[in-house]
Amino acid sequence: HLRSWDLLVSLDGESWQVASRHVDDTSLVGGFGVHSFPVQAAGHPGPAKMFKIVMTGGNSIRGNQLVCSGMELYGKIHLPQQEGILKPSHWFFQGCT
């Protein structure tokens, strides 16, 4: 399981910000570890369109493999004011605070 990782967010896919940092986090345990990780309001970078997880240390067996069968994000969808087309590709996600 993941132990040290960052959840990164971006609006454009070029500039990334850390939304959540985990160091030696032992929350994921068992055969199919599941846990909820809130993004704290004080460290929240704002709305995002793209998300990625980056390992910053070894996993639970001290290896370098990132094995993830899924990730769910919860929050609010914000529509940009200048957009007139209401397609999901124009939506922005902001995590729960």
C-alpha cells in the first residue's frame, strides 16, 4: 500500500500544486486498503481540473510499485463564468472543505 505520496491538482496540466501530502501514512491496510483522506481547507489550492498521485517514498513492503485499483473524488463542480458550453470538459472540481 501507499505510505508516502502527494495528491497533486492542476487547472491546465502544466502547473501542479500539492493538495494533500502523506508521509509514512499507515491508513491503508489489509488486502484492499480503503480510506478517506480529506483535503484540509487551509492547504487547499482551489479549483482543479486534473489530478494525479505521486509516490514520494516506498510502499508498505518497501518497494517502488504504485498499485491503485481506483480513486474517488468528492467535492463541488464549479462552472467558469466565461464558458457558455456546459460540457463536463469545462467543469472544475473543488474538494470539500
